Amino acid sequence: MASPVLYIPHGGGPMPLMDDPAHRDLVVFLKAVPARLGTPAAILVVSAHWETELPTVTGAPRPKLIYDYYGFPEETYRIRYPAPGDPQLANRLHGMLRSAGLEGQVDAERGFDHGLFVPLGLMYPDARIPCVQLSLLGHLDPGAHIALGRALAAVREDNVLVLGSGFSFHNMRALLDPRVGDPREVDAFHDWLIETCTSPELAPAERERRLIGWRDAPAARFCHPREEHLLPLHVCYGLASGRTPAAQVVFDGPVMGRRAVALLW
């Protein structure tokens, strides 16, 4: 049986770990969702906060944390998440990329950014499950990210949970100022995204066409002025599309006052 693939909103910086009221629903979801996922042997995280020219996998056995956020209380720079890395899995993923004709690399030095340690600190707080991160590609091409996921799809047979860590709404100006934009625009984009990813009436080719052409969705550029927080979803879709092409919505609620969704394949 193939392991689950999950795309989530990871919230604003370390705020889900700070008892922030605007993240309350997300925190409840992240703490509860592991009950639906089984017990993975390892976790592969595609974080919105790492972009490289070539697809890159972390290969450090004991990755440090990267506190890639700014202006938060001092204690948020002392957060610990001592999950081990998995160099063997990293090398296997690298080999899968090469077999698919994709040039990739393993980074044996890079640590875990907050796209990993914030949500996993709530989902798996004991930090015992080995983790690796996969980078996004700096050109942000949606089709290339679907292909990247597709190249790694076989890893689901190894009981590896895939976590796309992003945010289905990521207009920072609107997240920080509730007066910016119209909530109907946010709903229109999310309704389109849910239909695209979950509708059983869509043929696989049409589903993929819509995801590649996501910029044509209602209010697409309002919801994502830059698409790095959406593209982990495309990698997830690529990983899942051969076996479970239709996702299900497992979270649909407010995060920082704006609608956000999580999708499970």
C-alpha cells in the first residue's frame, strides 16, 4: 500500500508553536492528522522555504535547524527538533531522480528549515522519525515540479510519508492587514483548487492541465503573488498521481484570518 501524501499550510513562521490564536484551528489539525497517516518509517518534506537550481535532498545524519524567520521572540530561536536525517534515503531519492533523467544532488550540510520543524513539531513532537527535505526549483515552473514529484513516486512504497509544506494562501500583505483584498477572491481561488485536486469528474490530463495553468485560476496572483508556497502541492500531486489522482480535503479553515486548505492523497 502506498504511503500518504499530504499538502499542508504551515502557518506564519514559528507562530503555530507559540499558542497564537490565529493559528488555533491549524494547530488542532496538525496535532490530530497523524492518526490518519499511520506510522511512517521516514518523512520526506518539500518545503516552500528552500529553492535551488537543481533538485536537492538533505543528506546530513544530524541536521541542525535553520531559523529562517525574523523579528520573533528570542525563545523561538531556541526551538529544538532533533529528528535524525536519513542519508540512505537521501541517496535513494537522488538515484531515483537520475533514473528519471533529472540531474539532482545531495546536500550533506544543510539543516531543516521551519517548513519542516514547525509542522512536524506539532505532528510528531517526539522527533524520532528520520526526515529529509527536498528543495523546490528556483525557476518555479509548475510542470517541472509535477515531474519532480512523479520521478520520486516509488518512494511511497517504502512507507515514507510525503509532506508538502506550504500555504494555499500566501499574500503576505493581506495576511498582515485584514483590510487588503476581498474574502470572496480567496474563496474563489480555494474553490477552484479544491475542485481541481478532488473532483472525481476530472480526467487526469485535465487535472494536470489546470495545475500547470494555475495562474489562470480566479484571483490566482492575489492569493500567490509568488508561487513558492503553492508549488509543494504540485510536487505532491506528481508523487500521488500514478496511484491516487484525486485528493481529499482534510483541513479547510482560517489561518491568520485567511482561508487555507490541506489536501491528502
